[in-house]
Amino acid sequence: MTSETTTLPTSEQILRAPKVLLHDHLDGGLRPATVVELARENGYEGLPETDPEKLGIWFREAADSGSLERYLETFAHTCAVMQTRDALARVAAECAEDLAADGVVYAEVRYAPEQHLEQGLTLEEVVEAVNEGFREGERRARENGHRIRVGALLTAMRHAARALEIAELANRYRDTGVVGFDIAGAEAGYPPTRHLDAFEYLKRENNHFTIHAGEAFGLPSIWQALQWCGADRLGHGVRIIDDIEVADDGSVKLGRLASYVRDKRIPLEMCPTSNLQTGAAPSYAEHPIGLLRRLQFRLTVNTDNRLMSGTNMSREFEHLVKTFRYTLDDMQWFTVNAMKSAFIPFDERLAMINDVIKPGYAELRAEWLFRPQGATAPVNRSSDSV
Ligand SMILES: O=c1[nH]cnc2c1ncn2[C@@H]1O[C@H](CO)[C@@H](O)[C@H]1O
Ligand SMILES: [Zn+2]
């Protein structure tokens, strides 16, 4: 056997492997203890629990509702404690630190500035506080021996009517920490075309955007996001599976939209655990990621909301490794896909792939050669069928 990387990665290797995260909500990733402290400091009395451990469990259980609308109700509590400059900067700094400690080397973290104006901040002050926090978190991570780069995506809420204003904000800060735009919130009843003016504006500015589509609503939402709005990437996009037929003999037929998504290499931001909670997928084993990976769609793995899902990038990969027997090669494939799909300039993406991601995986692959004498041989996926 060669070092052909058919070994199933261990938890420790998954943690150390360089990872790239494109879909993570700032207001969905707070540390439970931070929510409790900020609530106390700001006099917010609406928390359902004040013990951090119990509060973490409450978020996971409340989000585990089987419906996107109910899942989204939990964000009222996190947004309530993110209304001051200090709170926003703290949450952003801790986000960067937590991602770096989880082995994430590049992240695009999104939030909706319009949800942080309740105590008088302006949209600009919100963006500047979050940017400041990300820079501080990157600095602290570096002190702890981790390297991470974090870019912000500004989200507009799809039920509201501020998308153009938020798109303009994203454009204004494009050279200072904001790498793109997104729309989020309840999908059914709020098609992306409601915000066409924002997307057309960003296209005219040669700027980038992703759209939450194909999560709680199916193909029409994906079709609009791509063919009317011109999205560069799809947030979730799992329902593209509805345009793929698998026959009893295992042969696969792609419809026009699924073919378009695959042919044009449209990146899909998969968030497996979140999908299980909102009912977008029934189980890890039945999650469309298995088939879509075999069909070589441009897939990426993401967390969506670390607090509500009790997850992080390593845990998402652990589930996938366990369920689909993914190897380090698969992990590298997802990670390179994500880096290729990031919104930073091409030369910087390439440098991350060549100088950080590939060497990181090569080092992990080489390690089993130097394993202690007597250690068991790595599991070889290709030998399973022999
Ligand atoms: O999976 C999701 N689908 C749609 N909207 C979401 C999802 N996760 C979070 N948000 C929404 O995005 C806002 C800004 O970060 C959050 O406040 C939440 O309402
Ligand atoms: Zn999301």
C-alpha cells in the first residue's frame, strides 16, 4: 500500500486539517457563556436560560424544530445581545478565535447589519465594529499559533425591504473587510426576485453575492437565484436533488437546472446538521451531499449556525467521514472547492490553496509513515470491497 490517502482520518487529524468555511452566521455562532454575559451587561431579560450549559442545550433543542421558520425564531435572543459596538466586536473576535482553534484557515462570516440597530447604531458603525472584532480575533488566533483570515458577508433579510441599501453598504466596504452580499431568512413566500434591484446593482459594480436558496423551498427558488438574480453561489442549494433522477439500476439523469449548476461549477454551500434540524434532509446518510459528491458538483461543507446546531467544521466533517467514509483526499477536495469559490481575489485564493491547504493535507497524509511501531495499519477504503 502506498500513502494513497485512503486512510479514514481520525478526529485529531480532522481537527488539524486546514478547513475553509463559506457559510457561517455571526449571530448563529456565539458562545453560550457570551450570550449570558452580554445579556446581563445590557439588561436583556428575555433569555430562556441563564446557565451557559443549559442555554447551549436550549438553542440546540429549540432549533431542532423541523421547520426553518421555527429554527429562525431562536435568533431573536442572539440579535438582542448584539446591539452595541463592544458586543459586536466581542462576538466577532470570539468567532474568529473559535474558528481558528477548529482549524479553519479562511472563513466568510455573514450577518445582517439591519438587525443590530435597536440601540441606535448606524449601519456603518455595525460594519466597523464587526470588522474590528474580526481583526482582533485574527490577531489573538495568531498569538495562539493559528492562522486565519476572515471576510464578512453582509446579509439582507428577505422579508424586509432594505436589500439595496445593504448591497450599497457591502460595496462601500468592499476594500475594508467585506467580501460580498447575501440574503437570508424565511424562504417560502419570499422569492429572491423581490430583491432584484440589489442584485442588479451588485452585478453592475462587479461585486459578489450568494443567495440562500433551495433549503426550505425547492427548484424555483434555485432557478430564480441563478437565472434571474445571477448568484455566484447558492446557500444550501440541497434541493437541487429534486432535479436529479436515480433509476433502480443506479443510473443517474440530471434535469436542465441540475446540469446547469454542475456544468457551470456553481458552488453549493452545504450545511448538513442545519439541514437535519430544519427538515431539509432526513438524516446524514440520506443527505444529498453523498450523491452530489459522487456526481462531482462543486460542493463545500459548512456550519451555518454553530450555536443552534452545536457544531463546528470538525464535527461536520466527522459526521461525513463516519457516514460516507470520506478520506483526507475527500476533505481536501471539499476544502479546495471552498477556497476556489471564495469571494477574495483569484491570486489570493490560489496562494491559500498552494501554500496552506495542499501542504497541510500533505503533512497529515505523510504522518502515518511515522506512526509508532505496532500501531494498527490505517483503514484502507479500497480494500473494503476486496
Ligand atoms: O439556514 C438559514 N436559512 C435562512 N436564514 C438563516 C439561516 N441561518 C440563519 N439565518 C438568518 O440569517 C440572519 C443573519 O445572519 C439570522 O438572523 C437568521 O435570521
Ligand atoms: Zn445560512
